Amino acid sequence: MSELRREVSELESKSATAARLFDIRRIIGGLFVVYGIIVTIAGISPSDADMKKAQDININLWTGLAMLALGLFFLGWLWLRPTVAPTEAPEDE
């Protein structure tokens, strides 16, 4: 019986690790940070044609900064409130 309990506890720890690894906040935050960096770099030195199309608003810079802020928000949320694996109620023996 102790062998079974050991295997169950091992599987529960692997499940908790997988739940933390594939948390959607990590994926969304990471993608927004990466895309935000790319768009911000594109907005640092816009061409005159790009500025004219956007009515003299550097839309790439502002959108990139907003994406960076959102991505950092998701990653901060993940850091402040990590995922806790669900625990089952102990069975009465």
C-alpha cells in the first residue's frame, strides 16, 4: 500500500509542475512581451510615410509599449499569484 501512495504522490507532484509550466498567463505574457519588443523597436524610428499614414501619431511605438505593459502585467500576475494544484479531500478510511 505504501508503494501505491508513493506513486500517487509522485504523480501529483508531476501534475502540479505541469500545471505551473503550462499556465496560460505565462504563455500570453511571454508572447505580448516578445511582440511588444518587436513593435516598439519598429516604432523607435518611423519613416515619414508611416507617420503620414497614421496622422503624425507614432502608432507602432504606442502599441508596442502597450503590449509590453500588458505582457509584464500577465507575468507579474503569475509571479504574485502562482498556480496551486487542486487538492482532493482526504478519504475517510
